Amino acid sequence: MAGKKFLKICRSLHLSSTMADAANEQKRGTATFDRLGKIKPLYEEMREACKRNYHPSQEISIDERLASSKARFGIKDYMKNKPIRLGFKLFVLADSSNGYTWDFFVYEGKSKEKSGKGLGYDLVMELIKPPLLGTGYKLFVDNFYTSATLFRSLLEKKIWACGTLSTHSSSFPKTNGNRLVSTSPRGSIRWIRKDSLLFVQWRDTRDIFMCSTLHTAHGQDTVQRRVRGADGQWTFKDIPVPPAVNEYNRCVGGVDCSDALNGYYKILHKTRRWYTTFFYHFMDIAIVNAFLLHKHLAKGQGQVPMTQKAFRETLAEELAEVGSSSTARPAPPPAPINGAHHRPVHISGHSSTGRLKCRQCHSKTPLKCSSCGVALCFIPSRDCYNDWHVANNM
């Protein structure tokens, strides 16, 4: 495909009908106006396809993702501490074991369901759908979402949860009993049980605070840390780690794993149209999810899965063949004209160069018709052979 043709296709790309866009534009300024109307058909189909083709394992995680864009649109977000600072924010539910994007939604600057229990509560509840997802899951989130209210509500739905907790949160216990002091050694643990909730404080290079509904305070796990002894020498030492911290570190990175897979070979490139940004991002999600399904099926059959690069190359080749001449039904051979088979053959025996004047354009040509014996050009720039036969109805 020529570059100009590709750019023309990109400029003509739309994800919704012009009639639907015009009807939605008439609602601008009212509560029924849909800010995402231009991506709605593909947006809804992508969410359904992600949930339809795969069911996640027991450990899942929820986090935000940013689709990079400089397009002028009101729902863009700026996050100064992220690798991608400016773009559209999506909240994603991913499988912690492989990074499969099971569900997501575009954040429009406000929560659709205002429960009065906080933005983090509403965002998680919008992604957690027990009738479709099921129960018995372990959800891992960071301190933006963690709250006692959320974890109790999830437990009522038979979904356990674990997450980091900020000391400024209203859910954090205010009691000073059994608190860790500045001289407490590395690996010290403080825990408080409050009905179904476990609050843990663990001393590492800094204090880490956790809240969980599925873990015990102590376990048999240890981590290796480099510490300085009394003689000033650095040595490695095994210190105890709470089960909540250990499993959180292992399972919270589902969305980060998905982002990394998207970033290796992403097709997203610069565009001035905000809905085109979402089209490219949805394509990345679809390709990465398909790659993860390929790995899952290949391992189940005892085969070696392809790398993501090889998978994308194979996918591109198969998509290019769809509708091409290689997959189309072969055309029947042309019928003989007036009972004679006309075909071009090389001229021989007339001159030293084997060329004669073309009957149509009078230029030198090395070809003639096998049935008519007429010299005719048959080259990409001049098709005198077919033009002469059509004009003479032969």
C-alpha cells in the first residue's frame, strides 16, 4: 500500500455513523449528551469481546492506565508521576497471572454512580461484576482504592481484597497500642484485627501499611535484605515478611504487565483526532489479549508459543491475505473469441532483431498475436494487444 493511500484511510476513519453523531450533537449541553459518542460502537464491542473470550484466574488487580494523546479534548488527564503524563485515563481490571485486560472503561472526569463512599469505591464497583465475573476472587489494589468500606462491600459479594493503605486514610486505625518505634528492627510487624479486616504495619527500609480480608498477620515467608552489622560490614539477612505484603507484591502488577506488553510494539502514533487515539489503543488491547490467549492455548497443547513480535508479524500476514487474490475464488479462463485462441507470442524470422511495427501505435514490438499474426505492443505502459482486439471485435 502506498503511504498516501494509508494516510487517506486514516483521515477517513470514523467509529460511529454520521447520523448518530448529529443526533448526539443536538443533545450537547444536556445530561443526555454522550461525550464518548464517537467511539461508542467500538468501545462497547471491545469491552464485550474482552470478557467473552477469557475468564481470569483467581488473582486480579485494578489500576489506571493512560493512553498518550495531545488531541484537544476535555476528558484528558495529566499525571506528573507517570511515564506517560498527558492522555486519556482508563481504569482497567486485569488478570494478575498474565496481564490479560478483562474489562476497562474510559474515565470522563466523574463517576457515573455516586454512592457517597468515595471515588475509589465507585471505580472498583463499576468494574467488579459478580454475576458475570463470579465470586471467590482475590482483588489487589493500591492505596487510592483501599478503604474499609470497599473491602467490607466486596466481602459481602464473596470477593477478598488486599491493598496498601495510607496513614491519612479514615480507615487506618488510630490506636497507639503496640506501635512500632524508631528503634524497632527491620522486619518488625504490628497488626490489628478489626472484625473481618486485618491491618498490618511492616518495617522495611520504610514502614509499609496494608489492609486485607484474606491473610493472616504472620507466616513462614522471609525476604533477603542487605544489612550492616555492628562491625560495619554488610551482610545478607533473612527477615520475616507478612503474607499480605508478599502476595501483594506478586499479584498487584497485572495492569502494569498489560501496559508493558502494550508498550513493546504498540501501533499508537500521533493523531489530532481524539477518537483515532482510542481506535489505536483498542487495537493494542485486542492484539495483546489475542497474544496472551495464543500463549495459553499453546502451553495447554504442549507447544512452544510464539514471541509477541512473531505473533504480530503472523497476524499482519494473515490479515493482509483476507480478501486478496490468494483467498478469492479463481476467475474462469477467458472463452475463445470466434473459436480462436488469441495469445501473444514472440516474433521470430522477420528481422535480425525480431521486432515489427505495432499495428496500433506503430512502435517497434517483439510480440504478435498467435492467431491473427498481427504485431502488437503488450507492455505496462501500452496495452495495444487488448485494445486492437476489442476495437476489431476479435
